[in-house]
Amino acid sequence: MKRERLSNALMVISILLIFAYIFYEVYSVSHIDIVTESAVISTVYDTVGAKAIVIRDEQPVNKASGVITVPCLKDGDKVNVGGNTAMTFSSQEAAESYSKYASLQEQLEYYEKLEKQSKGRVSSVESIDSEIGADVNKYIRAVADGSEEEINAAGDSLNDGLVRRRMIIGENVDLLSKTQSLRVEAEKYSANASPDSFIKTDVSGVFSGYTDGLEALLEYSKAEELTAEQVENAIKEAESNKRETDYLGKLVTSYEWYMECVTDAEAVKELKNGSTVQVSLKDSNDTVLNMQIVSGAETVPGQDKTLLVMKSSEMNETIAALRAEEVEIRIKKYEGIKLPATALHVNDKGEKGVYALVASQMHFRKAEVIYSADDYVMLKFDASEENGIRLHDKIIIKGKELKDGKIYD
């Protein structure tokens, strides 16, 4: 009896599973999920990848012997002939005391300045909010550019604005107590507030605390006379022999510097000597450098490889630390609507395009492919095209049985 009941139960379960499967199959056919993506303007590039060597006019800054040497400069700081590059102290303790004193003085100056600003100007919440919004945008741009100096400046300005806003809306921000506390703390270290001596420079330049021992790897004055073999050997040397140095840092003594790489001649045939090209650093996608092509772009028929010599007059703390770099040279720029390749279809008229979902109805938008890769396409955007893609269209990138005019439930 028990076996008969068990058999009946199993039969009922089997029937229910069959009906559930049939229902799922019917639902899957009749209700096809779609996935959309908003149509926005994007930019892509034809690029050539290469390993490049950076050549600068630079010289190491040596430490003084027998004493503690501390740099006076931060990365990216400029110094003129006769300017101070470093300070010397008789002991590590004296150097640390001076560093602490200098840090407290910097904080004190910041809060005193903030206190003067709060007394000297009356702002509305709306105006200070507008300043804060502008500072946020500056900070975002600074982060995108990768400049530590600009990031710090934008961050300080943003912090100033936020503190002043708190004061405007009535929050208790006791700047007087803060400045008094800093003065008391700084006084503890004032006895060691001066270094024993300074190290001065006999050249002008931009300071960098980064050294790799390869400052003289290639002679700067002969940067435009190098061979492809010399550049390739220098890249190998830089990649395999980075070493610790005992230098305090270095001074980059000329704003003009070079980036050189060996690449396929065919790949750069659209470039011209004397023109400007964008070069992005693969280790930092946000860092894009504008380089002028000195030579190597205009090749001859049958040439296999070419030594591309580029130069720039832009200098900052990031550039001062470059040596052997993986780069992408931007050959050609494409601007349009970037979508997954699955979004592209051909309708019954043989026209290429995409389907946009507008108020639950599918609309076919004609599209011209201006660039394609393995997994995406770049489509031409023309605002005057009546049946073309419109900005912010919801483009169907996944779905079945797509048809112009079809209603999607």
C-alpha cells in the first residue's frame, strides 16, 4: 500500500515538472528579455603600441658627506641658479625636529589664512556652494591629469570652501583655538628651527626626488642622432637594470625632452614629421602627452622598422620620473556612438542600423560604421539625420525577433 502511494506521488511530481518545463519553454518563446544601452558620444583611437625610452637633460643632486641631508624642494618644484636644493643637519634628531616645526608652521599659516578669509568676506550659502562645485570640478580634472601639484592645490581649495560653508551656516568652527594650539606645539621645536647649512645649485631646473641611476644612459645632446639599435639597447638596459641610488634627487635642467621608440614603419605612415601626436602611457591611462614628431614618421617604400623621435616642452613631476615606458601612439581619432557589436543589425531592406526602444516600441535607426573592433562598433552620429541615432536613445544590445514598430511588453 505504501509503495502504491509512493508511486502515485512520484507520478504527480513528474507530471508537475513536465508542465512546469512546458510553461517555461512557452514563456521563453513568447517573452524575450532585451537589454538596452544609452547612446552617448564616445571617442576611440587607432593606436600603435611600443616600448619607448625617455631622454632628459638631467643631473643628480648629491648628498653632503658626514651630515644629514634633507631636500628643500618637492617633486616638480622649480629652482634657479644659486637656489637652495637641500639642507644639512648635524643629527637625525635635529632634522626630524626641523621637519616637525616646518609642518606645524605650514598648518598654522593655512588656518591663519582661513581665519582672515572668514572675516574679510561675507558669502551666501548659494555663492559658497557654487565655489565648492567649481572646486570639485577642478579636483576631478586634476586627478584625471595626474598632476600631484594640481591635485593638492584643488584639494586645499575645496577644503577651504567646505570649512567656510560650515561657518556661514552657523556651525562652530573654532579657528582661534586651533591656531593657538599650533603655535604652542611649534614653540617646542623652535630651538631646532634652522638647518646648519644649505646646498645650493649652479644650474636652474625642475626637481625630482626619483632617481634610477640611468640619468646618463643616453646623451641628451645627441638625442636626435641615435640609431634604432641604440634606442632598443637602452630600453633593455633600463628595464633590466633599475637600481637604488644614494642621490638626494635630480634636477631636470631643460624643459625640452625626448621620447623615442622603434615601431613598424607601416603603422605610422599616416603621421608626418613636425606634426603633433598624442601619446598615452599604458601604466596610466589618464596620462596623455602631446608630442611633436622630430623624425621617423615619413618612411620610404619597403622600410620595415622606423625610429620615431618625439619631443615635448611640457615638464612636471610625472614626466621627470619617466624612463622606459609602454606607450600607445594615437594615429587616428574616431568620435561617434560606441556600442557592443551585438547592437548592429541589417533590416529587410539591407540597411545597417540599430533598434532603439522608444516608449516600449522598437524603432530602426540607420547607422554607418566608422570603426569596428572585436567586441564593439563606433557608429557615425549625425544630428540632422531624420532616421538616425539620437543622443540618449535606448539602443537594444541584446534581444531576439527585433522589428521596426514592434511593441515590447
